[in-house]
Amino acid sequence: MQPNQSTAYKIEGGAPIVGAIRCYGAKNFATKAMIAALLGDSPTLLTNVPPIGDVEITADMLRSLGATIVWDKKSKSMTIDPTSIREAHIRQPHSGSNRMPILMPGALLHRFDEVSVPLMGGCAIGARGVDFHIDALRDFGATIAETPEGYVARKSKRLKGTHFKLKYPSVGATETSLFLSVLAEGTSIIENVAVEPEIMELVTMLRAMGAVIFTNSGREFRIEGVSNLKGCRMNILGDRIETASWASLAAASDGEITVHGIKPETLGNFLSSFRQAGGGFELEDGDSIRFFRAEKPKAIHLETDVYPGFSTDWQQPFALFLTQAEGISVIHETVYENRFGYLKALKKLGAKVQLVPHCLGSLDCRFTGKGHEHSAIISGPTPLIAHPDPLTIPDLRAGLAYVIAASLAKGTTYLKGVPMIERGYGDIVPRLRKMGLTIEKVNLQTA
């Protein structure tokens, strides 16, 4: 069924947002944990599973392979039994909206000699390194053929451990390398890996399943391949990307939001940049943080980077905070070359933004001299005013930034592209209503 493209969020903005919210389980771990469960020879139980579109898509994809999925959305638990899998060819439409299929060969090639996946979906935010996955598969002994429909991966015997260095610490390619190595024959050394909190949670899960994975102080994993893995119980950690969005909303609107269900240590450099720009936070009992505006927001210079740097997924909501800061802020995007498309639309609400193709920062950048508009200059503070025409959400992470912008803008804003944002964020309307935002889901054809 195609999503209703006439559905939109209607938001009355301009008032401080005050309240409490529980962040959902991290999308960037939940979907990967579901694929990791396929490596086991017994069922896996996942808890704190977020009720979001990407989990639905991934569950449908696993069911199409024959896996048995029992998802209790009320308790946020999901049981995945891979023992019933009989199919190794992933077809549309299960995978058309996200990038999980490219991770599947790494898990399924331990079970089958041939696996096929379709072309990738997901957000159009830049070239996202499918070649890194292909390089890893080949290094472990698989062959890869590209077809008009997608990719076919084959092996003639058990995958062999290898010494593989990633060209870039890609999260997805690190996950593929882990899936390939844990059941490969012999020892694998993976260099230049990503070390995001979600990656380290995946390492913990794989260890709980019986994998032997050693980490060191650098970006390197050493994996001793084992003959089999079993299912396990794993809790999905709180979503640090969602949490940063609520923090940015609190400070930008001069409100106060307490976020429950988040490990403060997963926010890393976000908290430092947030404090530097005038945001404030206090740690509360256990896994809760209260975010607010501590002082008059001020302009800062920011560069995104792989973890432990400032996450590329944090910059969209943070940019909205910077529209309310005194002075000229600069954001240098070094992870994706096409991440600033959303700012052009936000200019309609009054944001003063200039995009340039130059590297406005000190970090080594893959996009130097390639013409991509990957640096943003933001002048503030600028009051945001609702625009009469609906705005279209361009990608998942920018979606919540649009919600924040509409919450700041005085007047009524309509946001189209609701299915895009609901791929990664669940129950947006009721959760924000509880914090006092006037928001509802409407049909533009009848609104």
C-alpha cells in the first residue's frame, strides 16, 4: 500500500515547549539487532523496540525470508526466530524504503550459498558507501554481481577470516564486517571501524550470542570466528538522535524538556556544543536529562564527524537552535555531501542561511574541491514565521528539524512527507501534544 501523500502535520508554533518525553529505542540499533538475530540458531528477544516505520519495513523483510516475528507493540518486545528461514532472496516492496538489504548478505551468507538484495532505498543525503559493503564481502571470500535489480552475493565454501581495512569508518560497513566475521573460519582483523554507541551495543549483542570479539583503544576489532551462535535477550538503547532533537527544541523555544530513557554518555560531544551555544542540562535520576536554555543563545562553529565527533544526525535540529543564536554560526558537514537541502526550505520561514561548497573548518574532509554545498552559514537570531505553503520533509532526520522549525514559527505551518518522518520517529503527534504543542495530523485535501 502506498502512503497517503496528502497527509500532513498541522502545527501552531511560537510558544515555549515545556514537558517530559520518553525517547524511544534507537532506530539505528533496533533494525541492526533484528538482522543480527538471523545469525543465531535459536530465537532472540529484543526489548524497548520502537514503534516506527523502519522497524515495520525490516520485520516485513525478515518475514519474507521465512523468519517468525512476534512483535508486541504494547510491551515493545519482539521475538525473532530465524530457524524457519528458507528464502535468501529479498524482493521489493519490503526493502524499498530503507537500507537494511545491503546488510543482509553479511548475515545470510553463513546460511546460504547465494543471497540477492535489491537496490537500496533510504534518504537522499549523499552517496552512502555501498562499495564499502561490497569490498568487505569480497575480502571474506564472497563474489558479488550487480544486476539491474540489485546485487547477488555468492560463496562456494565457508567464509574465511581476513584482515580488512575500511576506507572510511562507515557505520553500515562496520556492521557488515561484524556479521561476516563472527561465523567466518579463523581470525579477522577489521581496521578503521566505526565506534558509535549503536555499534558497541551490536558488539555486546553478538558477544551475548557467543561471538568472540576483541576491541582495542584504536578503531580496530579482532574477531575469532566460531561455528555457531545462539539467540539472546537484548534491550534497545535509547535514541541519542531523538534526544538531541528534543534538547534543541527546548533551548530554541526557550522551554524545558525532560527526556527519559537515555544514557547521557551516548550524547558525548553534543552536550558540549549544546552548552557552548547557550543550552543547559541537568542529569536527573537514572536515565533522565532535563534540557533548557541556560543563557542567551550565541553563535558557534561546528563540524560534524564520525563518533565520538558531533554526529551528522545531530546537526539538523541543532541548526534550528542556532537560528536563535546571536551572531554568525558555521556548520561544516564532513560525513554526507548532501545534508543541507532542508535549510533551503527553512529559509521560507525566515531562517537566514547561506550554503557554500567550501570547507569552513579544520577537519580533513572528503568533499574538498568537489563542489558540494557542505558548509552552512547561519545568521541569527531570526524570528521564524509560518509560511502559507506546505513544506515538504526531504529526509528522515531533517523531518524532526522541520517539526522543530514549525514549533518555533509563529502561525500555522503544514508539513508534508509524514511517512518519511514516521519511518524513524514514532507517535510524534501525541507525544508532542503532551508537551503543549498544538499539532495534529490532517488531510491537505480537506484541510
